[in-house]
Amino acid sequence: MSKMLSQKEVAVRLGVTPRTIRNWERRVKMHARYATGKGRGHKVLYCEDEIKRWLANLGRR
């Protein structure tokens, strides 16, 4: 099973800000996100393998 990463961890690994990650979710349809609850207090996690696949697919466009 792939490691789950926080938004901040993904941002650090990719050399961008957490805000950039949120923008990519909306604009570029980054589908690697999982919420652990509902409402304002929920935590968002990202599947490491899905992030890698998403990045690989971006390079093919």
C-alpha cells in the first residue's frame, strides 16, 4: 500500500507551496486526494503512488 502524505509533505517534495497543490487540484484535476472527515476540520491526504502517476501523465501531454 502506498504511503499517505499531507498537503504540506506533497508541497515540500515537489518544491511548491501548499497553495499551489490546492490550485493544481482545481485547475489541472489532480485526483490523488482523500479527505478523512467532513467540514472545515477534515484532513486531506494524498496517495504517494497516485501523485507519481499524475506527474508522469503530465509529462505525456
